[in-house]
Amino acid sequence: MLLFWKGIYPQLTRFIAQPYLFFVDIYYDWQWAMLFLSPFLYLAIYVFFVWIMKIVHRQSKERARPGAAICLLVDPDRVRL
């Protein structure tokens, strides 16, 4: 936010007669768009990493249970790999 108002905004004010009114509307539109889109972007990143882990897991020679690594964090004495 500070980058926009201190870095980009002063450079763009030379081109518009009432820059504050123009850029405030764009800024609020950007905020609403990111509020709506950010959960989907994070979901896409999560699904991408799950897909990568499926590929890595298929290529590994050891066929451990997928949750075994997490179980090691919870109770390492009960997990048999």
C-alpha cells in the first residue's frame, strides 16, 4: 500500500487533472477484487503443491502412507514406515 501511494502515485499525478479522485477509485476496486480473488489464488497454489507432491510420491521407491510424515510430528513412537 505504501509503495503505491509514495512511489507510483506521485509519478502518475502529472498525467491526470484530479489524480486523487481517479486513483482512489482504482485502489478501492483493486482492494475489493483481491478480497474476492485471494482465497481462490491461495487454493490454486495449495492444489498445485498437492499435485507436485503426488508426482514426487509416485516416483519415490518407498511407498509410505501419505499421512505418515505428519504423524511423525504428532507421535513418532506409534508410526511404522
